[in-house]
Amino acid sequence: MKGYVYLVRSENTGLYKIGHAGRPSERLGCLRIKFGDGSLSLVYAGSSEHARGMEAAMHAYYAGKHERGEWYRLSEHEVAWYPSAFQAVRQETRDGKTVLTLEQHAAVFSLQGPVSVRVAAMRDWAGLTQEQLARKSGVGLDAIRKWEHGHRMPRLDRAVRLANALGCTVGQLAGEEPLPRKKEHRP
């Protein structure tokens, strides 16, 4: 079924709802009434030829973040990555049915998004604040902030310093190689 897979946020609870609809803005109005929550806002709606399958893949992918029903507690970086899921989806046919899955890495979520998302995700993955990463890598805090907000791209020499501080390779930071398992990670 063609439609949209959306991400809605409740300002009241800080939770996010994943769902699908033909018209996300109309669905948002229905959700506000259903949950009695006027603070709901549409964060993202991505078009998909297989909206139900994509929604199921998103639910499976974020299963570890599940709170209740279709509501999830997501970090800022997981929300920023959400649109990238539409590029990380893989379509398979099982028993004559189309099944969609998201590429999985050892990290909490895929790093196949923009560089800004990957830098922020790797920092989260390493358990570092921006300030800690700046000190550990010898790169200025302002540069790290610009990379994470997508205002600049790191030069190769800085990407090497950043990867070393994060305990990964430049290829892993660039999303070209899978991450080591969390227990193997040594920042």
C-alpha cells in the first residue's frame, strides 16, 4: 500500500509514535483527538510504496526503544536518522510476501545518514559529550558542533583524529564499514 510512514512527537510525554497513513496531517488531527494530546506534532512523513511494510520495519528496528503501543523513547540523533531509514531499507520476498527490513549495524542505529548524523551518532555510541570529544580528539568544540549540525564536513586529517578519539576507523565513521560490537569498543 502506497502511503506515508510518519513520526509524531508528543511534547507532553517526550515520546514518538511511528505509524502510516495516506494523509499524515489528517492522521495527526485524529491522533490529537484520540489521545487528548494537543501537543502532538508531525516530525517527519516519508513516502513509501509499501507503507505498512516500512512501518513494520521501523517498529522492529526501534524495538529496544519501545515504551507502549506504537510509542517510543528516541534520542535526538535517532530522530535525526529517521529520514535516512528510507535509504537503508532492503526489500525481500518471503513466502510470496514483500518484507522490508532495515540494514542493521552493531550500533544502536545505522550510520548510513548524512555525515552530521554519523558524527553525532558515533559520539553517542562512544558515550562522549561534544566537549569530551573535542578534548580527546584535539579538535575544537566549534568544529564538532558545525559537523554535527551539518554546517561543515571534517577534513581528512580531522576525520582521522576524530575516529581515533572515538575508537573506530575512518571507514566506520564514514559508514562504509560496520561498527565493532559495543563490548569491543575502546574509545
